[in-house]
Amino acid sequence: MPDVIVDLAAKRQSSTAEPILHPAGVTLPFDGPSDAALVIPEIRSEVRSGAYCAELLRLLPEAIAPGDRVLVIGAGVGVVSTMVARNEGVDRVIAVEANTALFPYLNRVHALNGVAEVEAVNAVLAEGKKGRVPFFARRDLRTSSLLPHDRSWQQVMMVPFMDLNLILTEERISLIICDIPAASARLLAQAELGQVDCILLGCGDESDQCWENDGICTLLVARGYSAERSGTAVLFRRDGALNRRI
């Protein structure tokens, strides 16, 4: 059995607990033990300090253009998808999250922040696959993944596949935001990027992972993109789309 960490502060939370505020202006609900089990103290601290998704948010204004149709992969607690949806002129936002237990919370975040029009989808993106796949949820939702690795996972969920290329083509996605470092190269290698002008990637704790380890930079440069790096995030723009913002 995996170790269980008891969060005494969370056990004391009542139904009147205060929401969690990100300095970018995103509010996360925090209504007691169930929310505390998802948004653990480490994440709450990063959200309040602004460290959570900081590099992605820093590059976001450069990535978004009027009329964009945006696919957010690995939506997590919804900070990035909320900020995307608040941009005037964004035509569509689809937020994909594999963690079934986190999914209702993601919808609550969107509703609380007035961006309920974001279409949230509980799925694992892949090319041409059908059925369901095991997803291993861990105490820290940021380390949950499709890989068991060790016995640190606390719950296994069977999550449906969704065809990545079907979304990209039918929804005419022009901007991809992906905050799943371990899966970025695999997903993008399979992706039909003909209509995608920009790709914004989070690289986790190691910024070099976006460059040497997974070969993402080489892959996207070969497919006609140039890169702008900011700490643990990288913005790839299709050559010829550098002046896409109006």
C-alpha cells in the first residue's frame, strides 16, 4: 500500500474555507477535505505565490491571437485554461484532463471564474486509439500519469481515449498548450499540425527536458516552427506566423 500523508490543516477545513487566489486573478474553490485532498498544501502554496504555471502564463500573451481555437492538454486545476478563456477574441477553448477525480473540480474552477464556456473533456489523447487506458493518480496530481513507475500511485482510473488528430482537424485548433512534459514528444510526433500556428509547452522542473531529453525542439523545428524559451516553458511558432497577433 502507498504511504498515506495526513494533512492535519486540511482536516480542520470547514465548508466555509476561503478560496485559493492566484495572483494572475484566478480563484480556486477550497471547500473542505475533498478539495484539500486534490489541491495539496504544496500546490496551494504555489498557487498563492504565483509560482504555479508561472512560465506558461508569462508566455501566454505572446501565444494567443484573436480568433484562436485553443486545445489545453493537461488542464490540471484550470489556471491556464481560465486565463486563455479570458482573452478577448479567443474563439474556442477545449481543456483536456485525464484525472477523473480532478475533472469535477476543473469544471467548478471554470464556473467560479466565469468561463463556463470552456469545454472540459475527461480523456487521454492519442492518435487512432479506442477504448480505455489505466491512469495512475498520485497524491500530487502533477505527478499522476499513464505510467505506474512504482507503488506511489493511490488510485487507478480507466480513462477513455480521444483521437488527438480528430480534435485538431475538426475543431480547427490553432494553438496547443500542453503541460504534460513526459507526453509532449509522443503527442506532437503523432499530431497533424497543419492548422496549428503556435504550441506552448510546459517542461516541468527541468527546462532542458523540452530540448535534449525528449527531442521536442528538434521535432518541431523540423516541422517548420521556431522557438522562444522562458525558463520552464517554450513557445513554438510556425515560421511565417510570427506576426499573427493583431
